[in-house]
Amino acid sequence: MADAAEAQREDPGALNFLACVSDEVTRETVNRVVSHLGPLKAKVRSGDLASAQRAIDAAAPPDLMLLDISSSDDPVTALEDLLHLCPRSTQVLVIGSVNDVSLYRALMALGIVDYLVKPVSGDVLHDALAAVIDHRSSESAAAMPRVQAQAFIGARGGIGTTTIAASVAWYFVNEFHQRAALVDLDLHFGTLALSLDLEPGRGLREALEHPERIDDLLLSSAMASAGDRLKVLASEESLDENLQFHPSSLEPLFGALGNDFDQLVIDLPRRLDDFGRFIFGNADQLVLVTDMSLPGLRDTLRLVDLSKRVGVRNPPLVVASQVGAPHRGEISQREFERGLGAQIDHMVSFDPKAAVTMAHEGKALPDAARSSKAAEEILQLAQRLSGREAAGKKRVARGLLGRFWK
């Protein structure tokens, strides 16, 4: 199943286009259409979704893909896996042999741009691809890279949610060379700054109370530095004060942060007022951290239910923390997953030695104990959140939280 055709154009603004098509007739149609579209750096290959996975170049991922699902037994799951190998900006058109409205809706829910049913005429294919290319071109001049917001919340207290959030941000910066802002929205009891041996700034409360005052000067004075590309926005307000902010104050704050950072890592308090619900519904990815106790299972289920009701962008990831800790009252993984109705997405081991080292040095866990098992497990989570999950690695099945997410 080698290459069928490769058309390379030297225009530096050309889009990277990858097509994997199983039958020769459609492949010839794609080649003919591509020759009249541009500018494109086009690779038209023979193959199915597995071939497309192997053809994706992590160093230069495709901007646009045309994928053939006609030979796939479970195209929705296979496409979901494949999409995690590409940045969110990659746009995908799908062709197949089944004309089914349920399949169409499932594909649209994944973010697929269009679904074309074989046999595909040259005119139909040309119009579909041209519409995507024209849309991208019209937006490219004004478009800025969009910051990604990852929100972490613990189903229980004291289970390492802040540790995991800080570690993920550290990996974004030091492993993936991104710019990251850690935002601690617990202004009374937050420990993000403390865990990194930093003095909390004084501007977060002002930014939330007076969003009209937000500017680069306010933010730079409010943020503590944990490195060249890792900043922390936190506060430590008096317990005598009842702090209440309108959710609308978050939009200008995150908009301003988006000018300087690639990733926002938000540590949410377990106080689910309108403020927290706004984060639930607007974060790119919600990460639910739990232990494997019965109370942890109960509250994870409640948070999953809430995330459905507020309309999260993507199904939440469930991360089991402090796995193996003798004091957590764990039930078995099998019992926990049966009660959850899904498999746990990631597991982070109880590692008291690494935790002590981290606390003594005032550093993120992977900075203090890079070779620890817990750090390696958090790296897998960071890879997934950053879109850098290893190619060819099968993701954990999402069960009810993924395939049947409605």
C-alpha cells in the first residue's frame, strides 16, 4: 500500500493535505481534483484509516485530510483515535460507502467537516475541498493561534489535583516547548503558588472584580514566574471576605492571557457556583481527578453528570490519583470502572518518596523527581492534553464517557 501520488508545491503558504483512499477510481478522482486546487502540498495515498495514522508526520501534521472509512468496522472510534494525532486546527473530510444519518451525526460530533458517499464525483469533491480551503484562507490573515484551556477539578480534596495540574503545565513548557499559565481560582485556599515556592501576586482579584482594567501591565504584575515560559496567576485573600465574581469577568482575563500563552492550566476549587460552571462549559478539556474510593466514585459520577448538563466541549477525562495509597480506602479498579460505566483514562500511582522530594524542593513533581513512576504517568496525560500522544498508541477505550457521549 505505497503512495499513489504526491504533488508538492513550493508555495510557503501551501496547506499540507493528506488523502488516504482505498479504491483506485476514487483515488484518481482525488488526484485530478487536487491538481486544480491550490496551493497544496498534497499526498494522495492508497489505504484506510490505519494507513492514514502511519502517514501523519508529527513534525508537519496535515492541515487538511480526506479519509476513506469504507473498510472500517468502527470508523467513529478509529477516527477519534486518529484525530488525537493532529492539532485541533486540522480539518477532516470523510468518504464512505454507507448513507446513514446516524453515522453522519456521529462524524459531525467528532468535528468532521463533511461526509461524502461513494461514488464521489469530481465536481462534488472539488466543491467540498474548495469550501474548506477558501474558509481557511479567509481566516488565516486575522487568525491567531488559539490558547488551549485545561481545567482540573478534584472529586475529593487532598488527592493531588494541584500536583497533577502543575506537573502537566511543567511538561507543556519543558517537554513540548510551549508557553503555559497556571491559574489558581481558589483565592482562599489555593496552593498552586505555595507548591512551587512562589509568593502569590496581588492582581488576580482585581482582574476578576474589574475586568475592564485588564491589560498587559496588570497581568505581568499579578503573575509569579516559575520559569521563562511558565507563569502562575494566584492569590491568597482574607478568609473574612466573601468573594463573588461574575462569570463574564473570565472572558477578558482568558482572552488577555491567550495573547501570551499557548496553554492555560486552571486549578478549580470544589465550589461549583456559576463561576465554576462557566469554566466547566468553556474549557477545552475538563480533567476530573479522583481517588478510587467509594466517595470518589460517587463524586466523580456527580461531576460527570454536571459536565453533561452544562455542555462541556469534550467528554471529561477521568484521572485516578494516588493509586495504591493504603490510606485512601480504595476499591478495585474493576469495581470502580463498573460503577463509573467507563474505563479510567489515566492512573497516577501513589509515590510518597517523590511527593516528599517535591515538597522539600518546592518544584513541580517531574522537576523534582523526573524518573518517578508518578511523573511518567502524568507525562502521558500531558501528551494527551497537548495533542502529542504517541503515534500508533491505542488510547484507553472511553466506554460510556466517549462513544456514547450525548
